[in-house]
Amino acid sequence: MFHLAIKDMRFSKVKYGLIAFILFLIASLVLIVSGLASGLSAQNIAMLTESEATSFFVRSDSENQLDQSGFLIEDLIEEIPTEQGWQPLVTHPVRFIHDGYVNEKLGVTMVPVNADTLLYPGTIEGEDLINSSGLNIVVDQTMKSDGVELNDTLYDEETDLTFTVIGFTENQTYRHTPVVYVTEEAFYAEEISPNRVANGLVVFEDNTTLQDDISNFLDEGEWVDKAEVIDAVPGHSSEQMSLNMMIFFLIVISAFVLAAFFYIITIQKLKQFGILKAIGAKNTFLVGTTLMQVVILAVFSLSLSVLFTYSMTFILPEGMPFDFNLITIMIYSLLMFAVSLLGALLSSRRIVKVDPQQAMGGTE
């Protein structure tokens, strides 16, 4: 079976080469779009997905959106200290002017944190916020693509404050902007936010007693799971739905294209199949040979498309949101492989129905 499949493919190199090339192009497009979808998703919600928080306390009328939620928490902190296991989450939008780039403003989300808590992700480069004083900040490494380096200064016109970059963190973006971490002491001492206001409250492990105490004190809010907050991020669901719909249609199109190609090839080889049947070849052998060809073509083309998609991570501009997620890539590759086999199976009916006598008569 394998040898017959290989011999047939060698005899018709151009025909099978075109099929492999088309499958490679379609698969590459599917994988690249999936990488862009993952990248856009990460850029929108990475701060939330990477957070160790398990539950969020948001306003009941906010539809689980942090930007629409807000609490005055001065009295809450006195009544229930954060040492009991909760932390306030503030997402404060800022537009920085980078030194040397006066005409270009960098949009970021500033998050004040206690650096000793799980709300702070730590650094991968430079100094840490722990034991830091003054207007020092740790920024997401995506700001490197904007020319930001260690010890650079970022100026905020609205507050007339200048911040110094002391470190970089990773996978900390929110609503397509990099997250900037500053100490709570500096954030409130400089009156960046005049009142002790939080968009939400977070806990890092389920604590029913603590959560009930907070709910009773701030009766205008409710506790929701992390997944509900992520789904409520503006644009996240619709953005992912649009890209996933595009991927779905690409896969459906590939199924029809491959089915059409193999149907045409099967029609062209009906006489050969009939002759093989006449000399004793069984339907299972002939169908198996066709499927073997599909397996060879699919494995070859999909392997190339995975390598090509991986190479795109080095070619695409640094600021482009592209995420080569191996698990997602493998899922879509297996799906494309299954679609290829399905396309070939649709043409196998003609092989089974071939009449050996007609095939022999057609060769006379």
C-alpha cells in the first residue's frame, strides 16, 4: 500500500506537489491567524490571566467590567486590613512622554501595588519594587519596542510627575496597553489618585468568611470569578469571536478545496482502479492507498506550515501581537489533518463503485 502510494506520487509530482502547496498555504494562514488571535487576546487580558487572583469584587451594576467599577476603600482598610488576605486593584490609565520623544505619547495602565503581595508579578530584568522608594516603576517588556530602557524617565503631563524605569516584567498588558507597576506609597503620596479608590478587590484563595465580611461592608458589590472578569473586558469576546470565525471558515474552505482536488484525481484514475480491482485488489487496499497519500501530503505540508509559522515570530515587527502557542498550533494542525482525511474520504465512494469490467473495456 505504502509503496504504491509513493510510486503514484512520484509519477505525478506536479499534481501532488500543487495539492501539498495549497494545503501548506491554507494551513499557514490558519496558524498565523490563530497566532494573531492568541497575541491580541494576551495583549488585552494578560494581566488578568497571569494574576494569581481567584475572585474579584466588583460593583453589581458594572457588568463585571473593572473600568466601570469603583469603591472608596479608606474605611474598609481600617475595618478589614489587607493583611487578612485581600488586595485593592486599581487600573489607572496614563499617557507618558518618553524622554527624547516629546511628540509621542505612550498609553499605559498604571497599577499601584504592595510589592510584598501576590498582586505584584516581580521583574525579569532590572531592580525590583521591593524596598523601592519614590517614583520608580516596573514596566512590561513590550515597552522596549517603544524605545524604553532601564533608567529612562517617563513624564506624565496630567500630574506633572516624572517616573524612572527601574525594571521590566513580562506578560503584563491590559486592554492593549502595557501595565506599569508603582508602589502604593508613591501613588497616593503624590496624589496621582486623591482618594483611596479601587476598581475592584481581589483575593488569592477562596476565603468565604473574608469575602462575606467585605460583601457586608460594601453592599453595592459582588464577588465574581476571574473568568467572568476576563470575558467582560471590553472588546475581548467580540475580537476573539471574529478571529475564530475567520479560522473556522478557513478550515471549512480547506475541506472543500481538498475534497475537490482528490475527487478530480480519483475521477482521473478510475480506469487504473478498475484494472487493479480486476487483478485482485480489494476496495480497502485502494482506499487505503489514497488515504496513505493524503497522510503523507498532510504531514509534510502541515510540518512545513508549523515551521513557517514559528519563523514568523522572528520576522514580524516586535510590537505586533503574535503568540506562537504550541498547544493551539497543534490543535489546529490536527484539525487540518482530520479535514484532509475527510476530504479524501468523500472521494473514496467513487473508488468503491468502480466496475472492473467497464475499466477493462475502456482500455481496449
